[in-house]
Amino acid sequence: MNEIEQVVTAATSLEAQGKKVTTATVKSQLPFKVSLPAMIEGIKRFQNGTRLNAEPHSAPAKDQQLKAATTDQQIAALEQRVQKLEQDNKALVAMLEQIQTQLKAD
């Protein structure tokens, strides 16, 4: 499938989702960069009635779901690390206060 056909497919997918077909929305659906002339030609063909099966673009949706899941996992891992660092920090502050108290006593 060439660039123009992929642009038409992305536009068809957007239309099926009830979204407005613009160069920006089509560009956001494509997992790669498309030249502006190919983008314009693809949108013109779409507007003139060319419709292609939008299923090939279900893969980017799956990719987005995987990225979202991965992002959620990364956030959870970072939250755990922050919690551990906060606990370590509290322990170090307590130790420092204890040392300062001992130094004052001596």
C-alpha cells in the first residue's frame, strides 16, 4: 500500500469514528511521516469518494493501547521508587537528628 492509499485508509478510519478529516487528524493516525503532496492527494481522493478498508489502522490503535499500558506500568514503578526514596529520606533525617543530639550531649 503506497502513501496515498494509506492516507485514504486513515481518512476512512477517521470518518468511521465520526471525526473530522483534516491533514492534522490524518497525520495523527499514521505511524509514519507522509509528504505533504501525498497527504493532500490522499485527502482529495477520499473526498472524491475513494474509500479503502480501514482495518490496517487497527494496529496503531493496538499500539496506542500497548503504549498506554506500558506508560501506566512505568508510572506505577516510578511511584514505588518515589515512595521508597521518601522512606529512605525519613530514615536518614531521623539518623541525622540522632547524631546531632549525641553531638550536643558530648
